[in-house]
Amino acid sequence: MSQLHSPVNQTLYSRGGIITEGDPNFCIVRLRMPAGMITPAQMQGLGEIASRYGINDLHFTTRQTVELPHVDPSRLEDLVRDLERNGTPLGAEREEVVNVTACLGTRHCKFGIIDSVALAQEIDRKFFGRELPVKVRIAISSCPNGCESERLNEIGITGTRRPVRDPGLCTGCGTCTHYCREKAIEVTDGVVVLHKDLCMECGFCILPCPFRLISAEDPEYRITIGGRRGRHPKVGRHLITVKTQEDVIRVVDRIIYWIYRQASSGQMLPEQLDELEFDEFKKSIVKMIEG
């Protein structure tokens, strides 16, 4: 930092949403933007702020937020203040709960099972920026299509829906078999058979039934832990499936507390699950929900 030509607020510069560039005379400012949602007014405001501070480009990240590159650190205090006023505040990057991502879910997607945006915003409100021994990414996909690659995050949440058939009324027309991407449905001797071991509980087979004979159980939330992207991708382990958004919040709260108390710094969460006795933690979560 000795190369900087102007005084810098070191406390502000140490916050997670501010990242030193390759040229240490400049930094990147990452914003907090849960579920990647932003209003037209906020977008316009970002453009005006960028122009005011001589920022030529904005970067839209894979974690559904925006970065302002090539910022003079001596102007951070004023910039952060303007970003707060615009409703696009400073984000997170270090060992903490970072920007929560989500697909559009039931608000706009025809495949949506859960309101992933509302859930992401509630999780952000309760847990964003929580300091932890490791970085924690939380992602939500409204259905098993996994558009948010949620199972490749430290905490992943997937909306699911189990199809329910009435064998006595089904005509065996086979329409649903054409919509099942997992080949979990087949017609045998005029009878539709569902192979539960292949079914991903996406619900894609429900609406196409021409006779409306396939219904669905209430949406559920499948929660995984320990996913990872980057150099060595890893799918998270299934922790529990719950029935309500309130239960999701309870489980996420317990996960974050568990990580805070048990995890070690200097090593990513997926590498620690076994030594953190994941199986025992899973039993405690199931007991909490079912008990």
C-alpha cells in the first residue's frame, strides 16, 4: 500500500467486498446483490456512479453480482457511501457468507417449483457477511435442472416435487414418458410404471398429462453441503430434505453455526466434512426437523 498516492481508509480497504487488483494501486469493488436482482433505477444509478468515479466498465460476475474494477482506493469512502445510497452496497469475498445466488424460480420460470428469489433474499437478510473460518457460498435452484449449480456450493438448495399417479384412472397413453428426461417412466402392458430410483422429482411430467391424472405432493427443499467449483469441482453431500422455507432457514442457521464452531481456516469446507463428523451432524439435523 506504500505506493498509493493518497490516504486510504485501511479499515474500509480490509472489508471483503474490496479486492486488490494485479496493480496494487487499484482495487475491485464487489457489490451485494442477493439473487442477482436489481431495479432499473439501481442499474441506472450504477452507471452514473461508475462515470462519476472514472470507471469505464462494469463486470457481471458468475455469482450474480457486479464488480467495479480499477478503483482508486483513496476514493473508496465516497464510493461506498454512494453505493449504499443507490441500494447496491458493498459485497463480500473473504471467509464469510458471500452473495447468495438464485434462479428466477416460480416468479418467471415455467419449470420453477419454489420461490428461489424470496428464499435467497431471506437467507441474505439473515446471514450475509457472517464471519466464518471458511468462505461459504449459498446457491438456490428452483428445480433439479440446477441452473445455479447449487450442488457445487458449500450450501446448496434445490426445489423438488414428487409426482403422484392414480393407476386406476391412468389410460397408459404414455404422454408423460416423452417429458421425462431421466427415462424414469415407461409404459408396460398399458400401465405406466415410475422407477423411483431414476426420478429426480422435477415435476416435468405433471402438467403434460392430457387427462390431468398426475398430481404432485407439496414442493420440498433438498439441502446439500460441501460442494465446490474451481479447479477440482465436487458435488455436495445430501444433508436433508425439508418441506417449508422456515425449515430451510432453521437448517441453514444450524449449518452456519456448525461451521463457525467446528471448521478450521486455511482449508475449504469440502475437505473438512469427514473430520467435522458430517454424518453425526446430519443425524442431529434430521432429529431437529423430525423431533
